[in-house]
Amino acid sequence: MHTSNDPGTHVWAALPDPVEIPEAARSELLEIARVAVGVASRATPSGALDSAMHRSPPIDLRASAFVTLTEGGELRGCMGILDPDRPVIDSVAEAAACAARTDPRFPPVSPDELARLEVDVSVMGPLVQIRDPLSFRLGTDGIVVQLRGRRGLLLPEVAEPGGLDRMGMLDIASRKAGLPARAWQDPEARVYAFRTDRFGGPALAEAPRR
């Protein structure tokens, strides 16, 4: 996972607003993710990604993004690019390639797996610092716990399959940052909420699932 020095925050604002990506941009970003996964798995020629990224007019949006790969509902890879000033098309392409090849929890994706994989793209909105760490909306907001130069992030949908409550989400985000589970309760800790626009489909399909 890549991070930037500026998380793109609005301090002490209300909870974050929805993120809404136009349908045409959704389709383009999903196709970029698919091609990037295909190239990373060596099922697609390396030049295909560059061609795909220059095939359509550029998307005028800069945002952080995550790409999640699943097989039969089980996680197969998930990586993100945390740089709100980067063109979203670049964020999606790199996140997809990393999810397919460099997620340390899984072996690299092989070409024969692609037919079984689902690809989901999560485009992130700005991080909003919240005073009360337990005030975020479970299943709607993602969270970031930051303390002493370390940062752990959880996407909104993490709460659903694990049946996590708010404290459970905060504990896991703290541990992802390499901190104790209750580090989010430290007076110096900062907790942020964010929204995403999530969309995806089969890794080899041409039409988006949603």
C-alpha cells in the first residue's frame, strides 16, 4: 500500500458526504482495473494497460482508490493507493496491479484464476477527522486510525462479513497500523472517517455488474 504525506483531510467537519462517480467513469475505471489485473497476472500483454489508459478521454478526478479481488466471495487480494492528489485512473491501475501481484497475504494471481475472480474498485472521498471515534456509521464509513506516524485503514464493507461493531473496527484499524488494539483511545490518536463509491464485476467480463 502506498501512502502520501497529505491524507486530504478536513478537520472537525461533519461525517463525510457520499462519493458519486458518473457511470461512464465507473465503466472506464473498472475496465482499467481488469486490464491491470490481466497484465499483472501475465495473461495480457504488458502494453495493453497503456493502451487502455489512453483509449478514452481522461477522467478529470484525483482520488485515492482501492481494488479488491475476490473468488467465490473470499478475499483474494486488496491493495490501495492513498494519494488524494493523484489522478484516479493511475490510482486504480496501480492498486489493481498490486492486488494481483504484491498483496503479502496471498500468492500472485495466475492467468487461469481470472475466470473465477471478481474485481471491485473503491474510489475514496476525503478523510474527515471525527471528534468521537465511535461516531462513524458502521457499514457506510471507512475509518483511519493514525498515531505516532502510523496509519491503519479499513474500508466500509469490512464490517459486513465479519459482523464487526465500531470498537472492533477501530481495534483492527489500530492493529493494521502496527499499534495496540486500543491505540485509537490514545489522546493523541486521530480517527478519520471516509466514504467510497464501490463498483465492480467479473475480472473477464466486459459489462459492469453494478
